[in-house]
Amino acid sequence: MAQEEQYLALGREIIANGHEKADRTGVGTKSIFGYQMRFDLSEGFPLLTTKRVPFGLIKSELLWFLKGDTNIRYLLEHKNHIWDEWAFDRYVKSADYHGPDMTDFGNRVLIDPEFKEHYEAELERFCDNILNDEVFAKKYGELGNIYGSQWRHWKTTQGETIDQLAQVIEMIKTTPDSRRLIVSAWNPEDVPSMALPPCHTLFQFYVNDGRLSCQLYQRSADVFLGVPFNIASYALLTHLIAHETGLEVGEFVHTLGDAHLYNNHMEQMITQLGRDIRPLPKLVLNTDKKSVFEFDVSDIKVENYDPHPAIKAPIAV
């Protein structure tokens, strides 16, 4: 099955056979449990073409994770707003917030145009404060021990930290046949303090015939908005680590737990399913950079990306 067709087949499967389920956000979903897609990265970079997926946001978010950062200030400096709502939610629930009532803003934005206007103004002020006030950013830009922290600074019971990602990269270089090439973001002790518990919880690498493959287990998969990002992000991660370790890229295997479409994403998914698939773009890396931890956003590009227009959909917070 063609690369992108695997994703579209997932959308069709949920629409046709998904189970109606309530969810934390109150929006409601149709979902299936246990689904797998396989992408041969040598055939092209799996950035969807049936709608435009903003690659700039994907690479800046991944580099944020690689830095071990958990504060949205870096993202805002790169005009990336995909984590704003979770930081903002923490702020509006604090004693320091004195603006309009923002209770349950995620759902109210969808049904109340006047509220949406107030919300967008407050969120813009919040982001400006994060960018321009270091003390405010330190207090309210933090999202807890999310991905970057767990990947690079896993806390042990002895009070030390483990750089899981650096260790795995070293193991790929020295013991490539190991079955322990694993990075976990799911730390049960830290889950209650995270703005959003990790959806992509654990990934494992596999080396064979000079090629590096990666499998991701994702406990919760927002198929319309989140999964296209996740596919491209972990494909990019695999490329970056293959570059550092002197390997070619193999497969990205995407294993999903609860794969769901939100009820207010159904029409958008149907629109996307009606579009034709176009050729995949090519990923271009700055080969002067030798370590994954040296890359900046300007070192990572895609060429020949010619997608259909973006399809907007509300995010469930």
C-alpha cells in the first residue's frame, strides 16, 4: 500500500467502523483500538500531500524535544503555537490570572463567537508575556516533565538523571543489534504534573542491513490533526539519528492504541479522503552537522512539496 494511502485507509476505517466514545475534552470521538502503519522512508519523506502539513512546526517542535526543553518560549520564538493552549490553560487556572472567565475555553471557542474574540486577545497577551518577560515565561511557559524532559532528563529514584536519547544513539553506534534501543516518555510518577500526558509514549530503533528503522507506540492518536505531525516528526527523528550513526533509513512503523477522529473533525476527514495523492517530498539535511543535537531549524528542509491546501479543524484541549 502506498505511503499516504495507509493514513487515508485509517481515516476510512474509523469513519466506517469506529466506536462512539466519550472523551476527556467533551467533544466526543469515533475510535478504534490497535492499528499499525508502515512507511518505507527510502521511498520519500512521509509528509502528507492530501492536505498541507506545516513542516516548519514539525521540525521546530522536534528540535525543542531534542533540546530537552519543556518551556513554550522556544516554540514561540520560532512562531510555533501548537502547545500554547496547554500552557495558557495552566495560567488561567492560576491565582495570577485576572482576565475574563476562561473556564472550559476549548469548547466555548467553538460555539460562542464573542467569547472566541476575548479568548484570542487573552491568548495573544499571554504569548507576548512569555516572549518578553523572562520571569513570567519561567513560571507559566513550563509544561511540566513532558517529552523533552523524559527523553533527555529522566529522573531516577537516586536523584540523578538519564539522557535516554543520547544513550540510545550511542548504543546504535556500538551495539546495533541490541533489543534495548528504547526511549520512553511515559513516566507514571510525572504524569499528574504534566500539562498533557505523553500521547506518543515509547519508541524503539532496529538496525538491519545498514538501515535504521523506528517503531512508535502511541497510546492516543488524534488522527486528523495529530497523526500527520507524528508521522513526519518520527520520520524526521529517524533520518537525523541515521545521519549521525552513518546508517541509511529503513522503516517508520506507527503503532496506535486509541486511534480516534473527533466528532468535529469528520467533515474535514471526508474532504481529505476525496483528494488525490501527490508525490512525496524529499528531506534535505545539512550534512555539516554531525550530531542530532547540533541541528537548527535552518538545517532541515523539504524539497518538491506540492500538497493540496490545508484543512482547518479545531483542536480539543
